[in-house]
Amino acid sequence: MTGGEAGPTKWWGWGDPGRRLRLDPGAQSVLRSKVGPGEPVPPVRLEEVVVPEPRPLPDAIAEIVGRASILDGHEQRVRRAAGRGYPDLIRLRAGRPGQAPDAVVLPGNAEEVAEVLETCLREGVAVVPFGGGTSVVGGVEPDDGGLGVLITLDLRRLRGVEVDRQSLIATLGPGLRGPEAENALRAEGLTLGHFPQSFEYASIGGFAATRSAGQASSGLGRFDEMVTSVRLTTPIGELVTRETPHSAAGPALRELILGSEGALGVITEVSARVRPAPQTRRYEGWVAQGFEAGCEILRSLAQSDFVPAVVRLSDPEETSMSLAFSGQVGIRRAVLDAYLRLRRRAGGCMLILGWEGTREEVERRRALAARALHAGGAVPLGRGAGRAWERTRYDGPYLRDELLDLGYMAETLETAHSWSRLDELYAVVGTAIADELEVQGTPGIVVCHVSHAYRDGASLYFTFIARRRTGAEIEQWHAVKSAACEAIVGAGGTITHHHAVGRDHAPYMVAEVGQPGVEALTAIKERLDPAGIMNPGKLLPRLAASP
Amino acid sequence: MTGGEAGPTKWWGWGDPGRRLRLDPGAQSVLRSKVGPGEPVPPVRLEEVVVPEPRPLPDAIAEIVGRASILDGHEQRVRRAAGRGYPDLIRLRAGRPGQAPDAVVLPGNAEEVAEVLETCLREGVAVVPFGGGTSVVGGVEPDDGGLGVLITLDLRRLRGVEVDRQSLIATLGPGLRGPEAENALRAEGLTLGHFPQSFEYASIGGFAATRSAGQASSGLGRFDEMVTSVRLTTPIGELVTRETPHSAAGPALRELILGSEGALGVITEVSARVRPAPQTRRYEGWVAQGFEAGCEILRSLAQSDFVPAVVRLSDPEETSMSLAFSGQVGIRRAVLDAYLRLRRRAGGCMLILGWEGTREEVERRRALAARALHAGGAVPLGRGAGRAWERTRYDGPYLRDELLDLGYMAETLETAHSWSRLDELYAVVGTAIADELEVQGTPGIVVCHVSHAYRDGASLYFTFIARRRTGAEIEQWHAVKSAACEAIVGAGGTITHHHAVGRDHAPYMVAEVGQPGVEALTAIKERLDPAGIMNPGKLLPRLAASP
């Protein structure tokens, strides 16, 4: 394993710099007619980015990891200066991330992580654990919590893969990116089956630290549900959970580490259930008569024993937007035609469903689902729509870069609730976003899809696009984001279904878990991280660093 | 809802005093030949039981719940003086429980619970939350933690039932016993599907507080996996988790409350997933060629998509014992004959499998399982064996009372591991128990079954029977229990798969979760329960009560 950079990615945006998803003139004109003209602002050049002068690290750190595993060049620091949320991209593109790690440290194994944390505890150095750096909620923001020096602990060298075939458990290093883990498992005929939109760049450690949900999580489970055990190196020692999670030995510490977002320690190993790589995958499109009818279909599927792996229901607005952007998001001509034949169904909602497994099992489940779909009044669009979705399943963030290039604001947020309160949540959050965009003087497009369906509830994933208030982008974003968050907590939804808490949702944790809940988390934080060095400013409402 | 006693139960043993499972002479003679003669010691009479004089409660408590909801008679105190573990029964039968609550307090709702806890925090009164009182690990032991006064908070009046049919979530009071909850749900055509051996007497709050697993948990999930949200009243306030558990908002506090065993607060409400009551249930018996072959079959079933709801594989010794005790544990003549026809299979292992759901689904899953069973060399015993198991599924504790009456020691303990390390765990724990029984001069019968099978691992449930060292029962038990626990933690198993931690396993929590894990739990405990009033001496290695 080497500590080299994993492929050149945009320092100011998402993924492969050679890959662009240009909006065709038709889509651009739809956008202009709906939200007005964008004001294009290209990103500055890398050398124009302003970051503070690096402060010197304690020598002990270089003694632990070796001088070659400390990176402190301009580019390396800029690349860890922010995550990949909308406000992060705005700041990066403007060349003003505001902060950057003093250095990037690349430990080679869990023992080095432990020694680095001991040193940082002793010397008062803040530590930001870093996997893929894809957080959209400020989860990797280099906030030093007032400690004066900050390192980003990049875990890319921790990429071990070990498989227990009998127990179908893979023990994975936190630095493995999604495709690296899947490739290693595929060689053994296995899969993890976890495919979030950030799959191509996000890391195993990040999946665990943020309770990631992937596109197939409705059927295969969220990442947190796949994890059997986990190792967390904290400033006061290592916390390792038992090999099997099926235990009655008190509160589940595994579930305390999952979602800890680097605020309690560094996840140095994740063991997760794997399964035989599916013989076949089948994705297809349907159109439901409306959002409510579509939700009822999803509910019946999720409450059956044959829920599809992938479940996605767009509301009428997202369905229209997908068609308008079809050149980019891959809804091809044939699919469009099929849809247009159904156009008398005003308010039709696009459904994407996917199955994986043995051929027989996919066939059986698909047939049962088709029965429920027909019974719910949905109309099949065929496999073309499914294939189009599959081809473009990781493209969202590329499209966002394109919209930012065109001078638009483009942001997403997600929440979840029980089925009986989903309608209410859908209504209040959508309205809150649209209303605040109006207040900002930038009326926008607000669309939504159900991204995951469970027996007891479902998630809602909102996307909104508006003109940018040039020079006041962060204020504009903050106002809209706050309105959405207030609406979510007011309706009893969770502040985040799969993006995690990070910097952006920390102020809502009291609403989410109550004061005693925050007290409980704070107590753990203070015990495991007595000097407050671990990822300051994330997860919990801001704490004073203890002496 | 009334606060009356729920049916007369044995104060010195398990369940209905009118129900006995007498061992027939044949079984008694098997027992004598294997472990020697018992020395029958009948329980003392209730009025002979010695408990300390009750100490007076703060008046404020009566002001909150009303005088009629405070019980301090001899019988009421004796009935909460111990749980239902083997050492508890030994002490109760001898009339020397050692301790008892000063009074039993019956709050009428969550608000009263909160007020009582506030008072107890202020006045320094220890509180033992109490549901069914069926703990077999000392979970309800009236240990005052040095505080001087102790109440048992009996939650039987908190028995609300509310159903969200759309979300298939039932919100249940912690005081509901298993059958009460199931009866209320059956009226709505629903079921929780949670049937531990203690089902008839254990409570919903207890299921949640101890991470209960039931006999159908292999297929339907453990109780902790069914819970969607939970309310915990702590001495410093109420912790309520969001309605839906599908969230990325940090560590899962729900998973901190599940398994908290009354040591952090009182669970006042549990919301759990329910499902349509099954159209049909089908249980049947099979015989595997040996324990290893049986485990391989269970593993293949658990790693498929058609794992049965109920899965139970006895080792050869348990299989023989079941047959010897057949009059009692219900393996009837016909089954016995079927088994005897197979007797050339030395070391044959009894398998019980159960399916529930629609007729079609049960048929389909059963057929798939039968294929795996035949492929693994197992031979069907038919539905008679399944019906016999079903008829006697809650009888274990009655049989234990019978063995105690005959003067034997009879104890059970359970653990779990990944499939790849199950053999090792089976060997070392069985050997440790047998060896220590020898050391005690009371060589015994040690038998085991796999009680739950998961994708990644399985649980082992050991039963041992031996002569009693009369007058030194607790020392004898402690020596054997310790040997078993040391073997479990040495092999990396969990110290408890579904009996919980309580008093008996608390010393092993450092081995289970490490020092940082215990630190994390202790930090939460100290924050939520700053005076250490909540269920002292349980869950965590003993802490000094904070001032």
C-alpha cells in the first residue's frame, strides 16, 4: 500500500476533472425560464487559493509516521480544506476556504493512529479524521476548536481486506474507497452491496462514521446495519467491539461508534456482512399516478417480504425535471416517449425499482412487486429507464458542478419519518424551502424523491436549484438550509437520513435527541476525548475544549 | 388499568404454582445414574422468609403516586427480593434472599416516574425498575448501592397500547407482559412475534432493557431490532428518540437505551415494528447427523433469504437428555420411535425448525429449507416433534423448579460468536463447565443447543445439571459460572447472547467492551444518573456512588 493520491480529482468540485455533464441548451432554457439566468463564476486557479500559513507540528508526529507521510504542500492542504457540500464548493471555487489543516498526516496502521492521537492529546493538536473527504455537511472541516494546531489524519494507507468466508464477514480498512472494497470482494465472489451516490470516492471508514445509506439499502440494509464490529482508536485507548453483534451485553457500543463522525476517535477497522455477488441485477422504471399513490405502493412493498433492493420515487416536480434534464441524467428518448404516451396522467411520478440476487429470486420478487405496482395503478416504463438510472446513478454531484459553473445554487438535503407522517413532512419541508427561496429573492425549483423505503417509514430527499445571490451565497444557503431544518424538526423528522450531522446539523442535535441525549453524547465525548482534540465543531453543539 | 397483582405466581420459583412438570421415574433414574442422587430441600414457607426491616421512604413519593400505590407488605417485598436465576431461587427457597426493597412503588404514568426519580435523586433513594421480575442474571436484585433506602419501581400500571397501522408500529407500555401485548395486537390482526422462554411473565420494558431474543428471533429479529423508538426517563430528564430509527444523526441513542437494564433510567414507552398475524405457523423436527453437520445446515439456512423463524439445534447430549425427559419436555412416543429408527446414527442431533406467514410463503420457505436439510444429511422427524416443542416451549423454568425440588442444581447460560469460531466456543465452554463441576465434586450433565442462527454467527445455549453441594450452593454455582464466563471471554464470545448483564455478568464487562468501552458507559451513567440511584450494581462493574 502506498500513500499516493488516489487519482486526480477536482480540488474545487466533484470527482474526475475530465468528466463533465454539460446541460444541453434545452435544459438550460428550462432552467432559465424557471429560476432566471445564472451568473457564471468560474473557480479560481489552485495557486490563487488563500489558506492560512501552516503552523508547525510537534516533532513527535513525524517520528511516528515518518517524514514522508506528512504532507504540507499548498495543494495537499487545499484538498483537505473543505468537504463537498454546497457551501464548501462555494468557498473553494472562490479560493477562500477560510481554513486548512496545518498538515496532512498519513498513518500506516492502527498502532500509528493510536500513537498520533496520544501525541495530539498531550500536545493539544486538533485531529480531523479523513477518508474520501466527500462529506456534504462539513464533516471534515478543518476546525481547530481553538487548539492552535490542526492535522488532517488521512486514512488512505489503512486499506486491509480480510474475508471470513464461513461467517461472510469482511474486515476492511477505513481508507478503502467504495470501488476498491468492491473489487477486492468481487475477486472472492462477494459483495458488500453498499452503493451511495458518493460510492466512487467515499471510504469504508466514512460509511461507518456517518451511518451511510446506499441506493440499495431499502433491500440490503443501511451500512450501519451491515457492520458486525468495529475498532475505534480514541485518545484514551482502543475500543473494540465483539466479533458478533448478537449480544445482550448492555448498550450497543458498536452503535455508538457508528455515526460518531470522528468526534470520539478514529475508526481503524470495520467488519461488515458480505454476501455472494448477485447473479443478476435488474432495474426498471414505472410511473405512479401521483406521489401519494406512489408512496402507498412503496409502503406495500416495504412491508412485504419482497422489498426491492433499490426503491426510488420522484415527486411530479422531480419527474418533470428529470425529463427536462434527460440528456444529462440519462432518461433516454425511448423512455421519454413511453412517458409521453402516459402524459395524460398529470402529476405522474417516476419510480425506479431494482432487484438483485439469483435469477429465480429476482424473477420471483419482481413478479410479486409488479402485482403490487399494477394494483396501485402504476404503469411500467420498462428496463430502459432502469438502465438509464443505473448508468447515471453516481452523477448527481457532477451535475451540481455544472449548475455551479452556470452560476446557480444547487443543494440537496434529506430526512425520514414513519409512513403515517411522511406526507406532512413532505409538505412542510418543501414549502419551507420554496418560501425561503422566495424571501431571498431567488425563487427556485424544489423537487423531492423517496430514496429509501422501510417497513415503518421512508426517507425524503429534496433537491433545490435557484439563482445565486452572488457575493452572498453562504448567507442565502444558510437561510434556506435553516428554514428546511426547522421545518424538519418541527414535523418530528430526523435532521438527517444519511448525510450525517457534521458541522451543518450540529445545532439541531438538541432538537433531534433532546438535552439529555446531548448530555449523554457529550459525556462520552469528554471521557474518550478529554482535551476535545477529535474533529472539533462536528456532531455536537459546540463544546468548550476541556483543559 | 389497575395495579393489582397479575395472577398468583410462585414467590419461590417460576410461574403458576398449580402447574408442575414431574419427572417420571425413568427420567429420575437416568438423572441419578448420570449425576447421582439429589438431596431434596423444599422451599420454606413464605412467612419464614427473612428480609430486613423496611426503612421509611421520603413522604414525597406517596404524594406523587398516592399511598395506595406503595406496597410494603412482607409478601410484596419478598416477591421483589430477587429475580429468577438459579442463585436467586436457592436464596428464596432457603428463606434468605438477603435483601428486599423497602417498598414497592407503582407509578401510574411516565410523569409520575419522572417525579419519583427526581425525588429519589434529591433524597438519595436507590431505584430498581421492575417489569416481570424474570431476570436470570440478578437484574432486579434490590441492591441499594450504599444509599440506605431502596424502592422497587414496579411498572405494571404502564400498560398502554397504541397502534399506527400505516407504519406498522405499536407503542407499548413497559409493564405489559408478553401475552397481554400479543392479545392486544391480535385484536388488530397483528403480532410482535417475540416469544422468549420467559414470554408468559416477562414485560415489554424488560425485553427492551435487556435486548431480549425470542424463539423466533432467527427469522423475525431480536427485540432490539424491532424497536423503532423508546422513551427513557432518567433522573435528569427524559430521553426520547425520533419516531423513525432510520437516521444518520450521530450515534444511535436508541441502542444506548436498549440494554441499559435500568441503570440509566426507566423505560416508560417502547415503540416496535409489528406485522400481520401469521396465517399459519409450522414447526417440525429433523435429526442432523452430528452437531457440526447440524451447524452447517443452520449456517446455510441463515445465510440464505429463507431462514426459518425458529431454529434450534441440540447437541447429541441435549438430544439424548430430551428423549430421556420426554414425558416432561414433550417429545412424544411417535417422535421417539421415529428417532429410534434412526438410532444407528450415533451422535444424532435434534433440530427444531419453524416457519410463519402466509400459507404459500411458509410452504415455499419450508421446501427450500428441506432441500438444504436433505443436502446436509438430515432426516425428517415430522410435525409431531415440532408440535411437541411448541407445546412445551415455555416449560424450561418449570422443569428447573422440579429439578431444584429433587435437590439438583440446574442452570443455563448462553453466548454467541461468528460461525468460524463457534466450534471453538462450543468446545471450551462445555469443557470448562464439565471440568469445574468435577472440581466441585459434583460431575454433571452438560448439554447445549444453538438457539439462534444469523448470517454471521449463532448463539450457544448451555444447560447443566449436577448434584447440589447442600449448604454451599452459591459457592458451587459461582465457581462453575465463573469458569464458564472465563472460557467465553477467552474464546472471544459475548458474555451474554440474550440473558443480559445484570449483577452476574457485570464483572466481565471490561473483558466484553474493554476499558474504554466501560469508561464510555460509565460516563453516560454518571451524567444521566449523577447520584447513582438507578439499579445499583447492575450492568457496569461496581462504581462508587457519586456524591
